[in-house]
Amino acid sequence: MPRTGLALGLSLVSLVALACGEEKNPLATADSAASAKAGQAELGGRLDEAVKGLATSSAAAPGQIDPNQPPPGGIFAPGVADRAHPAGAPPKLQLLGEGQDPKVVIHASVPKGPERVNVLLQMALGGKQLPALLVGLDIGPAPAAGAEPTDKPAASAAPSAAPAAGSAAPVALGPAPTTDQPMVATIGQVALPQMEEPPKELVDALKGAVIRFTMTKTGPTGFARSFPQGTDPKLEQTLDLELGAIEDAFTAMYTPAPDKPVGEGGYWMVTDRRKSLGAEVVRYRVFTVNEIDGDSAVLSVQIKQYMVDEKSDMTSFVRMENPLVIEYSTEGKAALQVGPGSRFPKVGQLESQFQTTVIPAAAKGNPQAPHAELSVQVVAQTGPIELKAPGKEGAPGKEGPKPKEKPKKTAP
């Protein structure tokens, strides 16, 4: 394995872009209620409300496991996840409360072409902080087969780079598509702001890496990832987990729009099924409107997810024969500011933690079996940020040089 190794390989697990400029900080007004603690039977907060308020058409028949309840140990019994959310189905959105006036339509307009989303990624693995990684993602509609992409990222959606006066082309906007739309997210820039000499092989492998997905009316689904031609297969195997982590974060902070306008106190739940840090999961997100400010909204998000089965790619990092997962717990919350002109939050922060307990397959059912604990903590922010080389003024993680103090004038 190249010297990037697991530590650098996993440092992408979070999406972060430091909020600055004049954007509102959603963390200052977000709902502070956290998700339920690991091991509790209830989902917690409005997640619990949402699950209890679900239609009972998919509820379990007598003697069956209810797919709308948290599974014991965080892992669905065989076949139950298919009833909770079938594989391949698009995300499901359920509006549970419209809130009070004034109300806004989320995603009233989005760029017709690609937009730049700069993100700084940070995580801790087993309590150990890993190097931060700053990337610039160009996200937009996939070009038609055989066509060369001609649109550049929308200037207004890239707050990191303020164009010279009069040089910015007008941004073409339109309503959010109501039909499925193929999308591409390409890593256009890479920096490790806390490292003087970032590993070249890591930077080269990530720059140009692509995440393809389909944007449905209720959010992104159907992901596929690829790396630049010539990437070392061993490094690619590690970085695929990183790209999956990027995917995890920006999909968690994407806000599917209800059909109706929503106001303060409005909330809705989005259920989807996807791969998360090596495990197939059913994910539940409850979005709550905390504040309406003109045509923008400040939201808080609670997140819970459960494994479809006992399999996880993360077990490959455990020195154990035929490891399998016996317990899985997650906690997640986010605060976002969304407004017209962008598909993704103007400002946002996501905090997540994942806890996985692994044992040898041969020891399943033995409470005294040796086990391993895998823990991952993620902080993910998105918003205005500037991609700069390490050590330069304003670069994340480093303070720029302080201005020299001018000599004070003394009275004659």
C-alpha cells in the first residue's frame, strides 16, 4: 500500500467547507435536539415522531417484524429491509407538517449547468484525528452520450472565487427538474491544507475522480464511482471508500424539496437505501424548518440509518477470520441554509458518528466471543471556502502572516 495508507485514505470521510462571508450561519439557529443515543429503542426527536406517523400500509402483519421500527442491534433481519425500502427504489419523501407562514418553495430555481461545491473533509477513526482534505467538486447534469461538456461551473455557485467586476457571465437558472436527471460530480481541485508536502499519488488519484448518480425528484440515487486512468489498483481500493464517504456527506446535506411551500415548524422525512462507509443501509432523515429569511430557509436535520444485513467492507480492516457485524449504531445531525440558485446548501454542517461491533463468523451467537469495535466520527461543512496552497494567507488550518504594526505617531 502506498504511504497514503488508511489514515489518508479515510480522511475524506467528511464533507466540510468553512462558512464565511455574509452567509447566515445555520448552526446559530439550528434545532439543538440531538438524535437518540446508541442502543435506545426509539429513533429520537422528530425522527421518532415521523416513524410513528407513517402510514401503516407497509406495517408488519401479526407475527412479523415491523419494518418501520428500529431493528435490534441496528441490523435488519433477513428480508425486512426490502419492506422498509426496496433496493433500487428512489428516495421516498413524506411531508409531515407544512409549518406556518411565511412559506417558501425550496429549490425554486437551480443552475442549468454545473456548479462548484468546495468542501473540506475531516474525520476521526477510533478517536484519532486524520488529515483534513480540501476538494472542489464540480456537480451538474451529465453531458449527453458522445457530447463534450461545454458549461463551466456557475460563477454564483462558487463563492470561493470572486470574479472581477463585469467578468462573470449570467448564470442560467431554471426550476428543479421533475424527471430523473443523470448527474456527474467531478473532483476538480485537491489540497491537504495541513500538510506542507501532500502525497502526490493521493492528489493525482483524487483529482479527476468522478461520482455519477441520478437526481430524482426526491433526491440522489444510483451511485457509481471511477478514478483517473492509471490509478494504482491498491490505492484505488482505499480511495473508493473515500469517494463513498464524500457521497455519504453531500447526499446527507442535499435537501429534497416537498411539492408544497413550507414555513417555520414544517418538517418532512426522506427515506433512502444506499451504501454508507462500506455497508448497505436504509437511511432516515428528518428535515425541520427553523427559520425563513426572505427566500432562504434555515433547516436542521436528524439522521439515523440501519444496516440491511451483517456485511460491511469496513471489516476488511479488522484482523479476524471471516468477520461479520453484530451491532451497528449511528448518530447524525446537520444544520443547513438553503436558497434559490443552488442545488446544495449555501452553508451547512454535518456531524455524524458510526459505531460497528465485529466478531468472527464462526463465533456468531457466542456472547464471550472476541470482538472488535470500529468507530468513525465525521464533521462535514459546506459553504464559501478558498482552495489555497498550505502556508499561504487565508489557507484553512494555517494562519496567514499578520500585518506589520504601523509606528504610532506622537504629538509634536
